[in-house]
Amino acid sequence: PGATRIAEKDGMVMVYVPAGTFEMGSNEGDSDEQPVHAVTLDAFWIDQTEVTSAMFRIFVEATGYETDAEKAGWSYVFNPSSASWEQTNGADWAHPRGPSSGLSGLEKHPVINVSWNDATAYCEWADRRLPTEAEWEKAARGDDGRKYPWGNGNVAGNLLDFADSNLNVDWADKTVDDGYQFTAPVGSYPDGASPYGALDIAGNVWEWVNDWYSENYYNTSPTENPPGPSSGDYRVLRGGSWYNEARNVRASGRLRFFPDFGGYDLGFRCSR
């Protein structure tokens, strides 16, 4: 515990999560977070932060990979003026807000507008893999059943990037200022670290995990190293984003999208 390693391909710092048992799920959230159940995992490593735009650029330049958003010619982008999501032609990982935008000043921000397919391709190139949903949750909350990575205390501007006074949405917490309207540079909130040293695992961007989504999977999942359902329509995302309120950045919260879907608040981290 406390050990780190450096991934060769992209220079990502990885943190160690020891083997053991933890309580997965929550009685405070939606029905798909229930029942709370004990899960035992082997030891693993997980990226300390979300994969950045600069790291993703290394991958694309090395492989010539084309993301799902690039193939489709568009991605979903949040318009702060209208407080709505808009299908934006020319938006992709390298042009986050459309063809006239770029990555200048965003190199250390998490890569966005990436699908589950894109995240999987990156992790395979980097000699890693997407974490399972159970691995992600343990890395986020440890083995003491905490609500958030930092514990059970309320969200605050020094802990994560979430919907606050910088964002024009009805559910934003106007009493908090986390310093950013949208994404923040990875590692900006060391006070919000998980028990194993994972950063930004709450807020900033939703993170793809490996599992297919099933609303009732927790009723039948294996107690040891659960791999998720064998098939499905959606893949799971975890952690909440800059767009979400406190309820959605809990360590047990779940979201799902089609595996070829990308958006302005979707990113990922890898494991090994």
C-alpha cells in the first residue's frame, strides 16, 4: 500500500490497490446500486489520474487511431449559454468544443469526447486495461464503506471538480467554487485523494470501466473478482463529472452509455 509505478508507454503514475474485501454498492442511491454486497478482489494497479489529452495524443500519433467521434464527425458538447447539450459537428478529442477549438492549455486536462471503444484501444496500447467496475469502486472508496474518496464529509471546492458556482445549471452548488467551469487539470485536488492515492476519481469526467451494464447485476454477481455481465447494450461509467451535483459523484454511483458514445464529460483511466 502506498506504492507507485510509472507506465512505460505514456508515463502515467499508477497506484497500488492491495487484495482484500470491501462493501460494494449503497443504500443511498438508485436501485442499481443495491444490494450492498461484499466483494473480494486480487491486488491490482490503477492510474493515479485520468488519461490526459497529451497522453492520448501520443497514442494517436503512434498508432494512427481514429476515435468514434472522428468517424461520426460529431460529439456532444455542453453549451453554457443555453445550459444544454448540443450535437456539435467537428467535436472530438483534439477539438473538444468543435473544429475551431484545440488542445492549447488543455494538455494536462483529461481527454474527453472518447467512447468505451476508444478507451479500450488506448489501454491495450498502453499495456494496461480498463478496470472492472468492482476494481474502480474499491480504488475510489477503500474498504471502510466511505461515501466519497475523501470520506463521508460533504463536497468542497478543494476536493473535486463538480457543478458549482462556475456552472450555469439549476443543480449547481453556488456556495462552492472549485476553480473551473468544465474540466480541471488532472491532480488539481490532492485533498480529494482516495485511500490508495487515486486522484480525480470523483468529478472532473465520468470514467469508462470495462463492465457491461445490468441494473440487477449486484443480485447475482460473483463474490470474488466479478467481471460484470457477459453481454449487454451499455457499458458502465463511474465517478461523476464537472457537470454533476454531489449525489452523482458518490463512489457507488453508476452511469451507462452505448460503447461507441462520446461526450464532453466522458474520459477514462486504465488499470493493470
